[in-house]
Amino acid sequence: MDAITQAKLFAIVCETIIGHADELTTLDQAIGDGDHGINMKRGFEAVAADPTVASKPLPDALKAAGMALVMKVGGASGPLYGTLLMTLGKEIGPDPGVDDAVRALGAAIDAVKARGKSEPGQKTMLDVLVPVHAALAADPGADVARVARDAAEATVPMKAIRGRASFLGDRSIGHMDPGARSACLMVEAVASVVRG
Ligand code: ADP
Ligand code: MG
């Protein structure tokens, strides 16, 4: 990836999350404490505000962004998204092909599972990240934006088993998971740049 595309990638992911903060907060008001949009906006504003983050070589840029998320997002999602990006940065090469990117994403998702003691099916961000990774592993040309939207939609009928929404038990059913939606937004933003 050339430097201009990488800068665009980071900028669009940040812009997308910041631009959907209200929607993420509304989702978190239904089954959480209503801070997911505010948390994510704070984190991605910090990433966007530091131009040295995106201009580093890709592995270092991802690690720096992950660290900023850990420090700024807070809540459950900060350390989890931070772990995702930091592990991605540790695993990925400076100019990755699809195979390298898919392998690194798999390792990053495993790190999120370990950190969150979570698995897909529990109504979390993993319910988007895992199907997106599986689709890419099966077909590098998969329509990941579509996979991500369908996967986020599929969290609506799920009962939350992890995170704050799990305190609601059956009352968590019928709402999209906020973290699944934010993961979907990130996948859509990345796909819009990488796939054009
Ligand atoms: P908090 O729940 O602490 O208020 P946020 O509102 O920022 O944090 O983030 C909530 C989102 O984090 C959930 O919608 C869910 O997708 C994700 N999440 C929470 N706990 C876990 C976990 N153990 N594993 C994976 N994702 C989780
Ligand atoms: Mg919350």
C-alpha cells in the first residue's frame, strides 16, 4: 500500500466512526450504558489528530493507533479494539498481500477473544470480525462490506453473553450490538479504500 492510500485508509476509518458516533451511542443506550459512540469518537479523534500515526510504516501505524484506542476509548471496547489493532500491527508485514493480511487478522481476532474471554455467538464485535475473516479466508475477493452488514444485523436476535448487555439477559434480544455495528463500520471503511 502506498503512503497516500494508507493515509486515506486511516482518515476514512476515523471519519466513519466519528460520523456515526450518535448512532453507536443510540445502540448502546438500548442495551448498554450509552457511551459507545462517545468512547469511539474520542479514540478515533485522537488517532486522526496525530498525523504521525498514519504516516508510519503500516505495522507501526497500526500499533500506534491501537495504543491510542487503549488510552482514549475506555470502556470494554477500548482495550478490545486496541488489542485488535496492536496485534494486527505486530503480525502484518509492511506491504502485505491478501494472504498475509488475512493471517494477521486471524491472529488479531484470536487476541481479542483471549482478552475478552469471548467467542462468536455472544453478541459482540466478534460476531462481525469472525465472519468477515472467514469470508476473506475462503475468498480473498469476498464482498466483506456486505458480510459485515449482514453479520451486524444477525446480532439483533442474539442474546448477549458478554459485556454490559449480558446484564439484561433476554432483554438484550431485539437490538443490534453496538460493537458489532462499530466493527461493521470499520470493515466498510477499510473495504471502500482497499477495494476502491
Ligand atoms: P462498555 O460496555 O464498557 O460501556 P462500550 O460501550 O464502549 O463499553 O463497548 C461495548 C461493546 O464492546 C459491546 O457492544 C461489545 O460489542 C463489545 N464487548 C464488550 N465485552 C466484550 C467481550 N468480552 N468480548 C468482545 N467484545 C465485547
Ligand atoms: Mg457502553
